Amino acid sequence: MMMQETVKVLLVDDHPVFREGIKARLALDPEFKIVGESGDGVEAMQQIKVLGPDVILLDITLPNMNGLEMAKIVRESYPGIKILVLTMHTRPEYAQKFFELGAKGYVIKDSPVELLSMAIRMVAKGQKYIDERVASPLNKQELIRPESLEQLSKREQEVLNLLAQCSRNKEIATKLGISVRTVEGHRREILKKMKCKNIPDLIRSLFNSECGNT
């Protein structure tokens, strides 16, 4: 029986008491290992070089270098490290900006530990997670809006936005009031128009502002 690979987590938050609480909660799950923690953006960037975490749990408001600045540097210098924003801010524009900077997840701090654990697992695998309190407003203002999507129909853009939120075909069909077969057809047409092999690659390329025409 193969052993589960441990996800190395770096916790970056300027509230020591909150960090202690998160460490205690995640310590109960053998899949996670907190390799470091910091309450300062500049210090955290130094730790990244040494510790090589798989996932960074990142707050927005930090001294010396805020979360947005960190996310930009991590995307450019450490593209293999995944960022999961863990914050009290529920404004969708914050989430929008972080996803544009390459973050893979956005979770509100008062979420149950089970939800946080699930989000870490998803982000570690390269999947995307958005807290439902942010996802709904984001969907209204379009999660993905690069000019390259102009070639897609309005319905295809709606389907792609829901796919970006890790929605399944059945869930998308229910939300849009269409059949699962119709959703599958839209998926095929989206990939054909965008010249991409699969949806995950397409979404990654769009969030990195590099539409993959391969």
C-alpha cells in the first residue's frame, strides 16, 4: 500500500493567535505538514527559498509586503508553488485580483476546518477552489474576462466561468437550466474555438493571461 504524499504548507498571516489555531487544526490531518510560518511578507519570501512549500496559505494584509505583492513574485519566481488565500475579506474584487495573479484558491477565515482541508488538497493538485461566499458575486461579474473569449458565445462563456469554479457538468446543467449533454457540447466547442486540449489547461492559461493556442 502506497503512503500518501504529505503536502508541505507555509502559513503566512500577521495574527499569531490565528496561526496557532490553524496549525493545531491542520496537525490533526496527516496529509499536511506546516513547514513554516510568518507574519511578515518579506520574511515569508525568504522562507519560501529555504523551505520549498507545496502550498502557501496567504493572508492579504501583511507588513512590509502584502499578499498581492507576494502572489505576483511567487507566480514569477516559483510557478510550481500553489497559493491558497485565507482571509477575512469577502469582496469579490480581492479574489478576482488574486486569481489574475495565479492564486489557485480563496477561502474565508471562518470556514470549517473540513472545508479548508479540502481546499488545500484541491489546490495542491492544481485544482481551483473558491469559497461560495465569493464565487457567486464573481460569477455575476465574470470570473474570466480576457479579450480572447470574445470568440465564445455568451452561453459558452457562462459554461467556462462555471468550469473555472470546479463545477461538474451536472451542476452546470442545473444552474443554467440545460441538459448535461448540452453542457458537454459546449465544452467541446469551447476547446475547439480556443484550440486547447483540455479545460484545466485552458483555465490555467487564461488565469496566467496566456491563452494556450497549442
